[in-house]
Amino acid sequence: MAYQRIVFEGSNFFAACASDSIERYKPLQSLPPATETFVLPGLPHHIEMLRSQLNDHSKVIAFMAPVIEVMNHAKEVDSKSYGMVMNSFYELEPDYVEHYRKVLGKKAWHVGPVAICNQEKVDKSGRGGGNKGDECLKWLDGRKPGSVLYMCFGSICNFTVAQLQEMALGLETSGHPFIWAIRNQGYEWIPEGYEERIEGRGLVIKEWAPQLLILNHEAVGGFVTHCGWNSSLEGITSGLPMATWPLYAEQFFNERLLVDVLKIGVAVGSKVFGIMPEDRPVVKAAALEAAVRSLMGEGEEAEERRRRARELKEMAKKAVEEGGSSYNDLENLIQELLEKKAEAV
């Protein structure tokens, strides 16, 4: 038997199915020019998106061309591979696991959430992160359970000064305690008097932050995320509802999974796919404030999001335990590979 590849995909079944829907049915080609909203055809749920939330390859700037080339090569490799290993678990998106395997006819195994494998190590590591890590965890210790919002967009996401200022004001006017982990952007974007006004209620970290420890701290009750799959899955395994702020890549697909399918997300209002910060319209402070109030507030809808998030956390934990769906699927993968190896001898 010829050598065949197994591809590990740090994504999920929903995003893979949504991407296939775009490529297979090409819904934008039949969309009237003046129409912005469209439905992704052929999926188990009614999923609506905006034309502006999809990447326009015609606008790819020169230095991004190599990235697009790598992505195209990855698609070619995927099409020739034996199957896909997903960092997800069956109970999270059962309809899309089945759709991917049976409707799209592709082999795949779910073995996640892989971050849970490090959870015991993270829990035992406790403090000792030093500097900002210790400061932030001590700050959280003085807060009420579920009262703090955590906002982080990872280490590679940049924003314009105007957007950072709107973010700062949105967090301030939301009225909720918050931790905002942000890349070191200097100080010119900070609104005048901001740090004095948020003292005691808000903590801005411009260095590395111990994200898993923060997300799993009992004081944290919500997570503002760019919807990158690793961050989204960390939020899910921490049992947190999320405010979604996608920027590019598959993040707009992940937003629809969190908001429309899992119903644990509140959309902040990011509507334009943009790799460069200046390509994205500024989301106003009022939009972030409204999303935070909805996410962290009281009421039946907010309580249901929290209940559902806690439920998914327990499902995630059981999935990787012995006899769980991901545990069993990993065993299935190993067994299948051993059988293929035996056939090749």
C-alpha cells in the first residue's frame, strides 16, 4: 500500500463543513450584488453570514500571497490524505461530525479537546508564573465568582489606535470588572485618565498572560475572543459563555458555531474579514458594552448561556476520559492504522 498521510487539523467539523459549503455550492455567485446576507447551503442548521465576512482573495496584499499559497497547498494535501484528525469532540458538534463523515464522505477522527491533557499540569503549576501572571491571579482572588470578564485576542492580532480606544471605553462603560490582555502597543492609545478611572475594577496586561489559569479561575464569568479555534475551545473547556469578535481566517465560521449552534456566544458586531487592522471598520464602544452587558448580565437568556457552557465543559471532560467519545475515537484511529500497516506488510 502506498504511503498515505493523516492530517491533524487544529479546527472543528463545523468550520470544515461550512468551508465545503462555500466551495461546493458557491452561494455568492447567485447572490444579487446589493444583497449582503446569504445562507450556507446544505448544512444541518440554518446558518446566515455576510458577504463581507468571507475572504476576498482579489484583495490579498503582496506579503500575504505566500500564506495563500501555503493554504492552497494544504487543501491539496488534505484532498490526498487518508483522513483528518480534529481537535474537537463528538458531543460538541454531533450533526457536523456526521455531516463530514457521511454527507461529505470524508474520514475523520475527533480526539479533543487536547488542551485538557495539560489541565492537570496547569492546575498543579498554580502560581509561580511570575510578574504579571501572579499579579493577575492575586487580583482575581479578590473578585466575586463569575463577576470578571476576560478579553484577549492572542499574540498575532493587531488593532488600530482608534479601535483600541473604543475597546477601552466599551469595557469601562460596561460596568463589569475585567482583565484585558493585549499585545504591547505602547501607551499612545490609552484614553486620558483611563487607568485612573478603571483602577480597582479593570486590569490591563500588556505582557504574556496565563490564559488557561485565568479562564479556569472561579472569578471569571465570560470571555471575549477572536474565535480562533484554540481560544474558543479553551473557553468551552473552561465552561464560559463568550462574546465573539472574529477578525479573519475561519473565525467567522467559528462565531456562527458559538452563537447559532451551541448558543453560548454573543456577537459583538464584527462584520468585515480583514487581515490588516486598517481593513476592518472600527467597532464602536457601545457595541462592546452591549455585548458585555448581555454576556455578563442577569436574565433567562444569559443564565441559559451559562448553563449550556457549564454543560459543554462537563461533556468535554468526559470525552477525553477512558470510555469517552474522543478516547474511543483515538483508539479507533490507532487500530485502523495498525490494520493498514499489517495489510502493507
